[in-house]
Amino acid sequence: MQYDNLSVVFERGIATVTLNRPDVRNAFNEAMIAEVTSVFRALNARDDVRAVVLAANGKAFCAGADLNWMKKMAGYSDDENRADAMRLADMLASIYRCNKPVIARVNGDAYAGGMGLISACDIVVAVDSAKFCLSEARLGLIPATIAPYVIRALGEQASRRYFATAERFSAAEARSLGFVHEVCVAEALDAKVDEIVGLLVANGPMATRACKKLVQDVAGLPIDADLRAETARRIADIRASDEGREGVQSFLQKRKPAWLLES
């Protein structure tokens, strides 16, 4: 499928989705939102995809909402505003709920909704020059749609500050807060992403998907009898699966598991 605002490349089980509006710092409008939602829903259904990289062309990762789109929104009715906001919410959910791990390759600044995109990903690698900002309050707005993802990724206490101040913070600060996992110079960005991709594809594909869902399902739950029973069920199920059996047998027999991709 062809996209006007994205490029999508498949190589050896990895899908790279690249935001491709560099002239507006990859700011999103209704068309880009629809395309991102569509491609992540499609990737969710593909068994041949092992991991996804979300990248961007140009100097910025994503500047948030496109100004022309914001001008249009100023004239929306309440119903139109709610429907528009739901489309953005659906886009973020399509990334967060994608059943493959998603790596954000952050090549530059990420503001407002751009931070929402990153927060919906599982692993974040950023250049050391990147700046981050939840800038909505400067415009008299709030980062409501992205909040469920940003608060999980940034943490509640840091979110209290950066939601309210709308100040910029560095990649180093983002890493210290746990929002970014790896920070590197621009020349090392692709190598670091490739390194993490290599770790992901070395693992059992179904186990990797199940690990992602496990974190999402368990985070924040009380450790009670129901949770103990549910986690016991999950490990029992995967032990009995073909992949689980293959993984244990390959380890005991000191051979490579069948799921390893040929180099």
C-alpha cells in the first residue's frame, strides 16, 4: 500500500515506518493520523513481522500537530472536535497495542503529540541533541489524548512538572527519567537501533509478543491471588506451546532455535 505521509519498508522481519513530512518537522494532520493508524493495524495482523521501528525523515522526529490542521480545528463543532480527538487516540492505541515490539528511532526534537508517539512505543533510542517538550499549555491546551501514554513512560511526578511548565528538556534528562532508554550521537543512532533489533529477533517471536502484553496487563495491578493465578496460567501455556518446547530443547541440545532468521 502507498502512503502520502509515510514510508514503510520491510526487511528480514523488521518493518520500518518513517514519518515523511520533513518540511513541517513531521507534524501530523488528519491524513498522517489515518495512515499511521492504518499501517500499525496492518502490521499487527502480519505474522512475518517480528519488530517495528518508528522513525522520521529530516531534522525533527515530530513537532506535534500541524498548524494548518490546528487552524481547521478552531472552527470545529464540539462533536467534530471529539471525533477528531478520538482519531488521534486511536492512532496512539494502534502503536501501543501493536503486538510486536515497537522501537522509536528519535532523530531529533519531539514536541507535544510527538512525545505521545514516542510514549506509545516500547523502546526509545534518541540522539543526544534531541529536545522534548509537552508544549500544549503554552497554547492554552492540555496534553489530554497523549496523557495515558506519556504518564506511563515519563512517570507521574515528572509529568506533573512538564505538563504544567511546558518547558523543554534534553535527551540526557529524558534518559535519567526513564522516558528514553538509549542516547547516542547521530552517527551511532542506526547502529544502536540495529543492535536492539538484533536482540529482539533472537528471541522467540510469540514469547516476545507475550512479554509486551504481560507488562501492559500486569503493570499497576495488586499482587493478589487472581494475579498469581493469571501469571501462572500464562507461563504454563507458553511452556506447553510449540515455541516454548523448541526453545527449551534448543537450549538443552546446545543448538540454535528454529525461529532464528538466516543472516
